[in-house]
Amino acid sequence: MLRVNASENETYEVRVISRLLVQVAAHYGYHAGQIVLLSKLMKDSNEHITGQYH
């Protein structure tokens, strides 16, 4: 495992950080999919998504 020593008492594991970035990207993709699904469901609707009209 690749380790980067920042100081005497701190060690960061690069694999943990890269795994975190992959998890964040997947989470973002999940929400993007939700937005696409809601957009398709509301495409033919006259309702505003927040219930407010401008």
C-alpha cells in the first residue's frame, strides 16, 4: 500500500482517499439519475416541482 508521510505523527493512505473519491463520484451519479428520472416523470406535467409558480 502506498503511504505518504505528512509529518512525524500523520500518515495518509492514498488508497483510502482514492476510494473516497470513487464513492463521492458514485453518490453524485446516483443523484444525477434521480434528477433525470424526476425530469422524465414531470415532462408532461404542468406542475412546478416546488409547487410554486413564477
